[in-house]
Amino acid sequence: MKASELRQKKIDELSNELIESLKEQFVLRMQRSAGQLNRPSEMKKVRRKIARIKTVINEMQSAGDRDV
């Protein structure tokens, strides 16, 4: 998901998206530790997605768009 798409959502929607991404990252970490991770590149994608969501949330909060 692109940052421009994330900026169109409200902060509570972004928070939910962040929680889901963190859960996905946890599952991927567990698969990697068990040696069952099929696509190692997925770890990088999820990590960047989390960073992108956090960046957009911080931008919105600093701009004063607190739609919670």
C-alpha cells in the first residue's frame, strides 16, 4: 500500500492496519525461526509497510488531524 493511499485514511483505521501488520510480522518471524518461511522477502515488505504506516500516523498527529 502506498503512502498516498494511507494518507486518505483516518488515524483509527491506520492504527488497525498497523496492528494487523504487526501480527503478520510476528507470524513471519515465527515461521522464520521454525524454518518454514517460504518467501523471505515478505519480511522486508511487512517491515517497510509498518514503517510507512507509523510515518503517516506521526505526520497526521503533528499536523493536528486527530480524527480518533
